[in-house]
Amino acid sequence: MNTLRRLIYGEVLAAVAFVTAGFLSLFFFFDFVEEIQSIGRHAEAEYRLIHALTYVTLMIPSHLYELLPIAVLIGTIFVMARFAQSSEFTILRTSGLGPWRALKTLMLLGLGFVLLTFAIGDYMSPVADHTAQLLKARYQGRITLGQTGAWLKEKQPYSQYAVNVNSLASDGGMRDIRIFEFDNQGFLMSMVRAESASFESDESWNLLRVHRTEFVTRSTDSARIERTDVDSFRWPNKISSEMVSAALLKPERMSTIDLFEYIRHLDANAQSAQRYEIEFWKKVFYPFSCLVMVVLALPFAYLHFRSGGIASYVFVGVLAGISFFLLNNVFGYIGNLQSWQPWLTAALPGMIYSLLSLAAFGWLVFRR
């Protein structure tokens, strides 16, 4: 049995590696062509060819995370179909590889791909993507979101704050910050503007070149406006750099822990977290799609092929992988619009494809 397992695992791993390399090369080329257009536009920042190559290289882990389930499906379908075409799988079946043992063997391999996908999506991809964005910000300008930047909310025992961060700088700091302070009744107490700010280790921001406007309204007779300018100002809060990055960057680029912490922050401040909850559960369930893909590929081993007919089945596998990827994104948008349960929105595409693959596998096994 170990010999059969080594044969299947070796063939599948080689095929998946080949398909993954092909996809990554294609995306690398597309990204590089797009980045070439930015070379020379920012002469003062000296965005050169080496910077574009570095940025595109840093985007590889993100593409690998997105493409790995599709590559697993295509590579496994190719191996299973080739085994069926050359009658190797028939020989394996007569050697003791029954349907459920074959399913178990592929599922063990799928679990390995699940762990690999999780490691890439939770550790490699967030770090590489963040580094790529900071690199681009250093040589092309700052990271910003639209005209108004990102808005965040902070609730403290005696006041509430609405925070606006216009952009992130290449050194990880913030630029053009506005902080509006309200009392518990909703009245505006003060407004702070700062040119820049940095994150401190004691859960505070160090604001630089600050203009503070305080609205003193203790009584009608003594109501007044006080304006002060200071070089630096320490503002204690619980808004971390990951939360600001989540508001400015794509949530799917964050790690699972960072998404969970940001959702807790939104819930604590009575803000809608539907979109981020869906992304959190998609991060949880997406690695398991590799398990779905290997189960979906197994029925191809029980088909009979004419000479030269394997290409059409591999093409069917490509279409199935693309349809899963599209369905996963479409369900995310629909679930956000219709306020579906986040975990169900994220899990439904995998559940649908799991049922289809198991139904096809059961039909082929019992029919034959």
C-alpha cells in the first residue's frame, strides 16, 4: 500500500507543481506588464525596473494562495485521467486499491494541501503583500483609499472618537489624520488635525504637528472655542496598525487573527462587520477547498478514455476550477448584500462542490 501511495502522491505532486508554475508565470507576466506602465511616471521617486520586479515578485504568495486549489484540481484530474487512459488505475484496483481506500488516500494528500494553503494565506501572503504595498508607497507615493481615506471608530468610557486616516506612508506611519471627539450624548467636544502619526508600543498614537480645536460648552454664557498648536501629542487608543491597514487595504490580504481582532473592534464600537466576517470565514474555509478539489478529481479515474480524449477532461477540470473560484466570489458579494450568515456564505460553495463530487464518485463506483 505504501508503494501505491508513493506512486499516486509523486505523480499528483509533480502535476500540481507544474500547473502551479504555469499559472504563476502567467500572472507574473501580467503583473509585470501592468507595472511597467508605472515606470517613469514618478521621476522624483525613482520607480525603476528593479522596483517593479520586486513588487511583482512579492505578489507571488498572494497569487499562489488564490490559485492553489485550482492547480490541485487540474493536476489531480490530469493524473487520474492519465491513469485511467493507460489502464494503470485498473491495475491499481486489482492490486487492492478499492474505492474507499482510493478516496482516503487522496483525502490524506488533500489535507497536506490544506495545511500548505493555510500557511501561505495566513503567514506568507499577508507579510509579502504588506511589504509590496509599502515598497510601492515609497517609490510612487502614499497608500490611500479614495478621496477621504479610511474612517474608524473608537469608544472609550467617557467619550467616543471618529478617526479619519487619509493614507499610509512607506515607513508604516499615517498621514493627514483627523480625530473628532464626542461625549456620551453625541455632542462634539474637540477636533484634532495632525500631519502625521506613528504607532507606539503602549497602545497609543504619537501625533506630530498637531492643531487642536476644543469646543467648551459647559454653559451657554461661557461657551467658547479654544485652539492650540503643539509639535506632538500622545493619544491613547486601541486602534492598531493592522486595523488601519484593514480599513485602507483589502481585507482578504489580512491574516485570520488580524481579521478576527478587527471584527471584535468593529463589534465593540457598534459598526457593521458583515463584510469582514465573510472574509474571515472565507479565510477559514478556503484552504479546505483543496480537499474538495481532490475528491472532485477522483471520479475521473473511473472513466474510460479513447486515445487523445484526455485533453477534453482536463479542460473540464479547468472549467470546474474557474467556476468554483467565481462562485466563491459571487456568494461573498450576495451574502454581503442579503445579510446571510457569514459562515454559511463562505462554506456554501465548498459544500455544493463536495456534494457534486461525492455524488459523481458514488454513481461511478456503484454503477460499475
